[in-house]
Amino acid sequence: MKVLFVHQNFPGQFLHLAPAMQARGHDCLALTDAVNQRTAPVPVLRYRHEAQKVDPAATRLGRNFTQMSDRGVTVARAALQLREKKGYVPDVIFGHSGWGETLFLKEVWPEAKLIVYAEFYYRGIGRDVGFDPEFSRTGFDPVIIAQGRAAHLGQAMLHADAGLAPTRWQASTYPEVLQDRIRVIFDGVDTRRLRPDPAASLTLPDGTVLRAGDEVLTFVNRNLEPYRGYHIFMRALPEILAARPQAQVVIVGGDDVSYGSPAPGGKTWKDIFLDEVRDRLDLSRVHFLGRVPYPEFVSLLQISRAHAYLTYPFVLSWSMLEAMAAGCLVVGSRTAPVEELLTEGETGLLVDFFDVAGWSARLIEALAEPEKFIPLREAARRRIVEGYDLQTVCLPQMVDYVEAVARGEWPARRV
């Protein structure tokens, strides 16, 4: 069958699925934004989207929907050209709903089955908005604005034949009436590559070589920002370094913003919270690596004695599952996305997101008594291997799911 993947930053979540579908003999094609020049595993066509400036006063709460639907129109017009000029009609379309790209594809190809990647559904209360009072606007307006951001996500799911979410909690963020359309399958972790390695080492920019077994505390995010608890981690560091004079701290992440608001005053969140504790840190033992190549990231996890992961109630990072697969002792925030994977005292340790003293104490304990936590490390890896492995669990399930939707076998419709 013909499968069309739609993602403004392709391959994105389809990195492994697209070539797997192609390997099964399906005719795969991807449609992506022209500014995206990432290497693609299947043939790619590009649409050119010129975002129009939006007048907030005119659009008000519709600003987000205007931006997303504008992109949806661009994609739909590109799709119409594909149909009219090349006669292309896919059997299945699989697209990410986050940027509005799938909104009007059923108008072009009504005969195609449409699957949307349902990553997260915004709500005004009970999720990321208002979770962290330090960075939350007060009043009712932020609640309304956040709920308004879900308009295009709800429309995308209503017009789709099926959805896919990476975790149960993320699927649960959607309204209950839509949840029966969503199948939960994680993107998958390459547990053959991400595995414990007692011979692993990492050379830092200053020439210091860290090896598996050394006292290394790790913290990894795409960008260092409050949504992923960077401020809490930094505030916990002074006590940790004072108690563990041999500990080395390695922090990976860029200076941009993935989620939430930019740092004030033209600064970066990294510098704001580093400056807050700078005079209480031995900076010779705190190493900021920025963004690193993937092999270096794997080595970092393999040498980690304790790995801190924090997040608001929001999309779960791949890095947490990768850390578990690599055999890390993950100390995670007691927030719903994390608790789906980490069980206190079984597959990891949990600390209240805002409990700075608790983070210091737990991470000191993890660094001081590595032998004590070997069973948790082993159980964490086992959980990922058995339930989230790319090749043996997630990818086969995802391929079967796409083919089942194409045959009209899922989801079962209510009468």
C-alpha cells in the first residue's frame, strides 16, 4: 500500500517506522517543510510554508489556531497538487497533529485512512499550565489561553480515523470521548545500543576522562529550562557537591527554549540559575557540555552513577527511557509522566518536583551507595527491554497498527 508520512521536521517520530514500512514492501513517501533538511530514510517531498504575521488583537484566543490552520492549508494545497498533477492517492496518511499539518488532508484524500500522532492535548488546569508557581502567570486568563491551544488538536483527532500516543498518560490528556481512537505505543528504545558498558568512558572538553564506576551525576535535556526542572536541579547541587567531594556533574542541554517562555532580559535559563548558585559551587566539577553527538550521549549514560530527570506534567522525554535502558539509576520527579515508568524502590527513585532538599538528599544517597541500587538499575533496564524495546516490541506493534488501520480493523467504532 501507499503510506504518506507528514511531519514538518521529518523523520521525527517516524525515524524507524518509515523505513520499516518500506522494508515490508509498502510504497512510502514523506511530506515535510522545505526548511527541514534532515536526512530522510524514505523519499521526501517538501512544501514551502510562509507563516503570515498574526494580529493578536484581531485573533485573540484564535491566534494559535490561525497559525496552525494556516500551515494546514499550505500542506493541503501541496497535497492537492500531488493528487491532481501526479495522481498520487495514499492508502494511509500518518502525520503529527501538533502543527496543524493534518487538519485538511481528508478533504484532499477522503478515501485514505488518516492516523495522527497524538502527543499531548493542552488543558487549562491540571497539567503543565500553572504547575510551577514560580513561572506561572496568575489569574484566569492563562487557563483560558492554554485550553484554547487545544482547538486544532481536537479537530485533528476528530477528522482522523485513528491516533497514536507514546505513553498512557499522554493519551489520557485527550478528552475521554476521543481516547478510544488512540492506541498507545512508544517510539521505541534501541536497547542493544543503549545498554550497560563497564568499559565505557567519556572525555570532557578539559581533557578529564570519566569512566563507568566513577562518581558521576548526570542531567540531560534538549534545552536547559524550567519545564524540565533545570532550576530545581541547580538549586540542589551545592549541597550535593559539598557532601560528595569526589563527585563530577555532567550537564547536557542547549541554551534555547523548547517549552514555556524565554528567559527574561535576553539571558538564558542556563545562566540565570547557574548564577543563582555559582558562589556555592566548585565549578571545576560541574561540566556543561551543551548539545552532544549521540554516541557521546550514550557513553555519558553508561558512565552515570545517578541520573536526575525532572519534568512538568508534560510530554515525557526519550532520554529518561534511554537512561533506564543504559542501566542508569534514574532519580525522577514525582509527576505523572515519570511515574508511568518509574516505580519508587523498584525501577528508580522518586522525589517531589519542588523539594530541593529532597533532591539533594536522594542524589547524595545515590552517589554514596551505588551497590545498594544495583537491583533498581537492573529492573529499570529490564522494564525497557521487555516493554519498550524498539526492534522486538514497539516497531512491530507500530507496523501492525498502521496495517490494521489501513484494513479498517482499528479502532472499533461505537454503534
